[in-house]
Amino acid sequence: MIHDGSADDYQRLHAIIHTMEAEFDCHVRVILGNHDRRAAFYEGYLPADPGPYYASRMRIGNNDFYFLDSKVSGYEAGWLAPQQLQWLGKHLRQAPTKRAFLFSHHPLDGPTMTNMHYAILQNTPALLSVLRGHNLGGVFSGHVHFVSSYLIGDNILNVVAGSAAYAIDCHDPHHHYVHEGSSYQIITIDRGQVGVTTRQLLHGKAVIDELTIPDTKFVGRAPQGYE
């Protein structure tokens, strides 16, 4: 939401979002990304401290939308804490007839994420274990700055959005190339069926920066409390 923001920044963001909700008569939900500051977000955006992670559920008709907190302070990669996985599993078991859609900042591991293992959700197998056997409509994420979609687990659809800030070409494992780029996605759900459209606002061809990646492997050790 905000790159290294203060509590005042998040307070102003909350006011903007409140205006958007009123103007467009819509629901707005937010999730933390790796550039957000959790303490500042809690102080400036929330009416009360939710605890060690910020997750929520929204129900519309026969659909349940889960907004998960995969941010871990000090890491680019993401994890879902065991307590959060338990919370998710409990709600999924309580609503077996509802179609569940999950949103998180960090993508799950999949065929197109090989060069990004160091940056994506590190405990993907633990999440897939919680999701097994439930009525999943899809998992939606971002973070890696390129668009992708793939099926994993029990044929669970994973859709990764691009970025509103810039695009990254990660086809070379150790040299990721940054381009000017901006895009967003529209997710359409109709009677449990889902479709995703990417709207490209800008796509620059020139390389404006290069990221050197020494090691694309998963992070060796999980942070304390995420084992």
C-alpha cells in the first residue's frame, strides 16, 4: 500500500479509501505487502490492534473472500503463520458449501515461479494442506511484478497480478530486468465461475534497471514463529 509509510500516511490512506467506498458504493479490503510497515499500518489504519497478523473474511452471497497476511518484517519473501493457517482452516471447515477465494501479497509456488523461489510464499505446502478438499475458486496474489496463472494442488487456480509501479522480466534466473509498466486485474465471479482480465496501462520496452539475484532458492530458515 505504502512504501515505508508512517502512521500518518496510513491514516490519510484510510480516509481516501473511505471516500472511495462511499463514492463507488463498494467494499474495499487491503492486505499488507513487503514494503508496508506493520506497526505504522496498525497505528494509522486500524481502529484496534488485530494481533500478530492482519487477516479477514468477507462473505458475499455464496462466496467467501479471505484476505491473508503473508508479510514478515525484514523479509522480501512471505510466510503464513501457523495461527493464521489454523484460523483459515477453521473457517473453511465451518462453511463447506461456500466457494472460497483467497488473496495474499505473496504468490504460491508454481511452475512459473521457479526463478522467484527466494521471494514468494515460503510455506506453500502448508497452505495447500489446509486447502485440500475444500471448495476453492482461486488464489490471487501479486508481489513479483509480472502476470502469471497456473494450477497447483487439487487443480487450484492461482492468478498473479502485475504491478501498478513497474514491471520485472524474470526469465533469466540471476538477472531480472526492470521496465516501466503499470497494470491491474479485474476478477469476475459469476455463479461460482471465475475469470480474470488484465488491463495494461503502460508497458515500456526499455530496461530501466537490472536486479542481480545471486541465489533463486527458497529462504533457508523460517523466521521465529513461522516454523
